[in-house]
Amino acid sequence: MTKNSLLKIENLSSGYGSTIIVNNFSFEVNKGEILAITGSNGMGKTTLMKTIMGLLEAREGKISFKEEDITNSSPDYRSKSGIGYVPQGREIFSALTVEQNIMLPVYTRKKMSFNVNDKLEEIYSLFPILKEKRSANGSSLSGGQQQQLAIARALIFDPEIIILDEPAEGIQPSIVSFIGKILTDLSKNLKKTFIVVEQNISLISQLNSDCILVEKGILTKKLKSSEINTVEKARNLLSLHN
Amino acid sequence: MVFLFNIFYQLGDSLAFLLLAAIGLAVIFGMMKIINLAHGEFITVGAYGTVVSGKVLNLPLPIAMAFGVLVTVIFGLILEKFIIRYLYGRPLDSVVATWGISLIVSQSFLVIFGPSYEGLQTPMGNFQLGEFSYSEYRIFLIFFALFLLSLLYYLFMKTSFGTLARATIENPSISSSMGVDVKSVYTATFAIGAGLAGVTGALYAPTMTIVPSIGQAFIVSAFITVVTAGASPFVGLVPAAAFLGTVQTSVTFFYKSTIGLIAILCAVILIIRYLPNGFSGLILKTRSK
């Protein structure tokens, strides 16, 4: 593990039933870094993220976070250790209001090291639409608003790393670019760490980050940010099939 | 005047019975989707806990009632730990398991306490209005049922625990990835549902003959009220109970109680047919317009 390494995945395999989806996967994410993970549909990206979050059991390999082995830890322990999660499809709680959705992770923690109300206002300043709709039901929001809500829900407890699974899926381009700007600003200004699973080429190039390509559950390419910092270069090198 | 009061008294009594019968089930079935056929036995445990502690330990009634509720919570926690927690998300299996629990519990009460147990005296007194006499305790039950429901609404809709419980029940795996200890939330929610059934048993213990099947008097009313209330039980429970209570009271007033019971069942069939999401579905739809 390098000095700045925050999350380390070593020879990780996982899947559903008797089918192995993610096969012998290894990578490392350093503090303050954004790592993009891409690949076509059905290649195992979401399975990999679910395994990192503990929602799927690791069959083999090791997951270390801040040098602690969390391979067999429960999802709530991983969250409380400082891993934020923005799941694919957003998974907003429809029974809760916008503000209750955002505050949910706070309610699970006995105490926070910062003022929660200040943090909430900070998040509302990043996503003003959420403040406007704070009392509305989570399910009444549009897709783009729900995506902002899912990111706000992960930011509220100030995690050290946030995993975003396809944040651009089904979202209009202006909101995708807005989300991309928020992620790059948070990384640059607050040294936040992100893993972004994405197929949207323009968002990947906007993130200006290193990127790994997943094919059939195997890591097949590691690219430096300079190799994919324009849409053209990213499209050529990542050769996504959809 | 007396006639009107009499109607409201009967209606209130029926409303209180339906609300208190359904309140624990609203949490366990309405929220958690466990088809708990042992709901009646939770009420039985509450009733016996109250009566036995009142008689044997000579406790004053409110303390005996609190004891009855505590016993039911402990009973619920034990069942949740060893049986129910393996049935979340398995509604059909929960029917079989809770039916089995229901049979075991009612037969155990029969073996331990015999076919009937000496009851407690109904507290408070009676008052006279015209030619009719009314129980003060029955009036207390009407207000207490509404108070309890308000408390439950506040707990699940306005507190951080309620937010965690509703999120966990909607999506346990995503909740856990947000830091929710899903097992503890399920256990606490189930214990609250069991405790509320215990409250019902404790409150009605001084008004009924104490027999091992005492809970069976509540189970049909409980299920029909929760089903009529719909997907959001805390929103739909009062209108459902008020509607069913009105049907039952008015039909019973003109005919007899058996016909009243038939009328209530017919009313439920009509509600399910024309309001598949129950009263709460109708209220939430009207609100969102």
C-alpha cells in the first residue's frame, strides 16, 4: 500500500450464485484522487462497487480501507468507516422527504465531528434545487434532481471516499456537466476522493482523472488522465460498445 | 341530545376498538409486511400479563398494565430474534410461521391458566344520561386510542428513528450502505408493534372475560382495519376505523351485532374493490393534486 493509499483492492472476485462476475480485480485509490472505472453494460462494474460496499460477498481477495481489512465487514460498518455510496439508479427513499433522505446517514451516527446544520447548508449551497424542494417527497423529483439528492446524501457525513455508480445514467447533459464540475471542485478544493463508475465519455473526460477499463469482470486497461482528457481521445481509447 | 350522545358513544367505542385492535398490526403488517397471524396472541399476552400481575402480585391497575406491555415486548423480542428475523421479505412463509406461533401460544395459555381466568374490575365508574348508563373507562379508551395513534404517527413520521425505520423497510440494503444497522432497526420496530398489541391487551383486559382465545376477538378487526387503511397505515388508520365503525354501529343499531359484522366485511370488500390502495392511498393522492 502506498503512503497516500486510501482504498486498496487486491485480487478481488465476486458474483451471484455460482456465477463469478468480477474476477481477480486489483486497484488502488489515493487520497484526493478521482478514479474513473468504465466498461460496457454487464461487464461487472456495479458488481465490483457492490462488493466494495459489502452488499455482495467477496469470494476471494482483500479490500483494505485506511489500511484496515474490511473484506468481511458489514455495509453499515464500511459506511461509518468513511465510505460514501451513490448507487446505480440513485435508490432514493420514496417514503422520505428530500431533507430526510439527505439526513439519513447522520441519524445512524451517534455524533459527528462537525456541525450538521452548517454541513446541510453547505450542501444546499452546492445543490440549491434541493433546498427549494427540501419538504417534497423524494420520489417527486426528476432524474437529475434525484441524482443530486443521492450525491448530497453521500456528502452529508463528510466521508473520505465516495463511490458513484453511473451518476450520468438517464440525466440530461447540462446536469451531467454540473455534477462533473461539483466532483472536480470537491476533489481540487477539499481533497475529496472519488471512484466514479461511468460510461458517459464526456463526464469521464471532464473528470480529468485516471481511468480503468473493465471487460468481462477483468481489468483490461489502465489509462492516465492525460490520455483521455478530451472526448475524442477517451472515445478512441476506451472503445465502449454502447 | 341523549340520542345523539348515545350514537357518538357507540361510534366512539367501535372506533376505539378498531384502532386499538389494529395499532400493533399497523406496524408489523402495515409497515414491515409481516402477515402476523399471531397478532391476537400478542394481545392475549398483554391481557394475561396485566391480569395475572394484577391478581398475583396485587399491583395497581396502571402498573399491572405496564407490566403486561413489558411482557409482550419481551415476548416479541424473543420471537423476532429466533423466528421472525428469518422471515423478512418472505410474506407467505411468515403466514405459516406466525399461524404456528398462534396455535402454540393459545394452547400453552390453555394448559397453564385453564379455560378462563378471573378478570379485573373495570376501572373508573359509570354515569347516567337519560335512561342510559355509560362507562367512563370506554370514553377514556376512545381518547387514549387517538392519543396513541398520534404518538405513533409522531414516532414514525417526525423522529430520526422513524426515518431510519421507514428507509430500512423500503430498501434494507441501500439503508445499510448509508450506515443503518438494519437488524437493530427491524428488531426495535417489531418490538414496538408487539408492545402496541400488548397495550391493546392490557387496556381491554379489565373489560373482557379472560380466556386463552381473547386475542381472537381482535384479529379480524385488526386485519380489515389495516387493509382498509392502505399502504401508509398511520395516515389511513383513523379514516378506516371511522368508516368501518360507522358502518358497524349504524347497522348494529337497526339490526343486531351479527348483521353489523357482516356489513363491515361487505364494506371492506367494496373498499378493496374501489380503493385498492385503501384510505391512505386516497388521502395521499388528493394531497398531491
